[in-house]
Amino acid sequence: MGLRVTVVIAVVLLAVALMPLAIALGQEASPGRVLPDAVHRGETFDVTVNFTAPVDKFNSIGLTDICPDGWNVLVDEVWCTPNADAFTANSNKAEIAWYGEAGVGFDKDSSFTALYKVTVPDDAELGVYTFVGLLEYWVAAEGPFMEDVTGGSQVEVVAGSVIGVWWIVGIVVAIAVIVAAVLLVRRRKA
């Protein structure tokens, strides 16, 4: 009976000790990525990752998002809300950071949007490609936390190209202008 009581007390003490950690882990920023469903070779498109401060003193925030190999990333702090404090674009990887005021950080429910641009290589094979990302942050004295970026994680490269789409748009506009000109000339003759 003494061993059973000791085990129960140990389990209760462990549960009490881990409770703050469990509460903190339940408060997530929930980063979600938004991608187009399909893209073309040579196309440049926007990728956004949205998340919200789960608690006050949300600070030292770092987002790393990795695109398929060979795809190029472009990042600018003014594309992010709030403006990013630091950023790098290293080939197919976007890294964006927000620091917040020392000792204060960001308030609970502050919204963040990271935006970066990705260019599909002209020689990309048709098929489905995967994005992976991680959000790291610090909350007051509770320590660092990490969350996987969820939401859109795949984009499909489909046949055709951006140039082909713009050619079609150009041809349609040209035909509309010619038809309008012909109708205007006929109307003036009548």
C-alpha cells in the first residue's frame, strides 16, 4: 500500500508541475499558410502566413518557410504586417522576424501577416510541390515555443505558362478594340 500511495503522490506532483506548461502549450499562435492551388512555370506568386499572438508578452518571433528546391524567394519587411524587424531570403527559404519592445512584446490577439513572393523555375516539372514551415516565439518567462505552419502546404505546377495566359488576354483585348472601332466607323457612316 505504501508504494501505491507514493506512485499516486508522484503522479499528482508531476501533473501539478507540468500544468503551467500544458496551459502554455494550449495557447497557440496557429500559423496558417495561404497558397494558390495551381501555378505555371515562370510564374511569381504570393505566399502568406497568418498568425495571432496567443498571450501578452508574445515576443522574439521567427518564421521560417521553405519552398521546393530550385524555387526563388523574395522578401521585404514592408510586405509584412506589422513590418518585419528582420528578414532574409536564401534561395528557397524565407526567414522573417519580429522582436517587439524589450520586456513588453506584443499584446494578446495582435495579428501578424508574413508575405513573401515565390518564383517557379521556367524548367519546373509538372506536379505537386510541398512547402514546410516553422514559427518560433518566446512568451514572457515561459520559454520558447515552436509550431508547425499549417494550412496550404502544396501547390501544383500545371501546363502552360504565364506568358501564354497574357497572350490570350492580349488577343481578347485586341479583338474587342477592333470590334469597337468597326462598330464606331459603321455608326458614323450611317
